[in-house]
Amino acid sequence: MMNTKMIIGVVVGGFLVFLWQFLSWAMFNMHGSEQKYTADQDAILQMLGEKLPEEGTYFLPTSPPGTSSEDQQKMMEASGGKPWAQISYHKSMNTNMGMNMFRGFLTDIVAVFLLVWLLGKIPECTMGTSIMASVTVGVIGYLTTEYTNSIWFETNSIPDLIDAVVSWAICGTWLGYWMNR
């Protein structure tokens, strides 16, 4: 059962994770390499709007639905050494970041709630254990999402690793302090 101390721990911990994410993206621009600029952006967007049938994420080249495994393999072999792209296409940019930030904050609170539940299962959870368990949770999340995606899509995931370690170390430090008071 959640008591007031746990609720405060979760909300403040969620805020700390959210704050680091904001600083990482907005203030420090650590993720700039994930959003490169091209002077041809207007022409590219116009062409995508003309060529893509609907919103979604496209991987190029790929086979049409229903292609046999043998033909898919041939297409992949023929594509070796040639250009490829992953495109996330949307017909309209939502510039109202408020709801996305709110949803991100709620997600962080849920994640910290799960962490607090986990820490509560550790007998005599010390400050060091709280920090290491928190960082472990962050690194597990990084390894199974961002790092795995970076293997396949050849992206730089180092900023995401830094986010995972720093935000969860801060949160674990807070929880180790607060929950052991």
C-alpha cells in the first residue's frame, strides 16, 4: 500500500527523471545528432508528401507485403552496399508540446513507481543499493530499446546511454535519501 512518503518519493523521482530528460534534449542538445538538418528539407518533405500514401514509418528498401521469403532474401542481397533509409512521415506537425510533455512526465512517474515497488522488495535498501538498482533499471531499459535499435538502424545511442545512467542515478540518489529518512 502506498503511503505519503512513497507518493512523495515517486512524484519527486518522476520529476527528476523528467527534468534530466528536458535538460538533455532542450538545454544541452545532447540528442542533436539524432535530428540532423538538410537545406533540402522543403523539397524532400514535398516529395514525401507526393510519394508516400499515408502516415507511418517506412524502411527503404523493403519488399511489398506478401513477398515470398526467397524473393525477400534476393532483394536484401541486391540491396547490399546501396543506400537505405528509415522515414517517419506525418502529414501535419503538432507544435503543441504540452500534452506530449505531460504524457512523458506521467510515464516517468509510472516508471519511478515501479522502481519504488522494486526497491521496497530489497531488505535494508541502502543509499548505494538504491543508486545501483536505479541505474540498473535505466541501463536495462537502454539496452533493450535504444541500444538494440541502434544496432539495426546504425544510429548513435550514446546520448541515450548517458540519459539512462544520469537520470536514474539522480533518481536513485533521491530515493535512497528520501526512503531511508
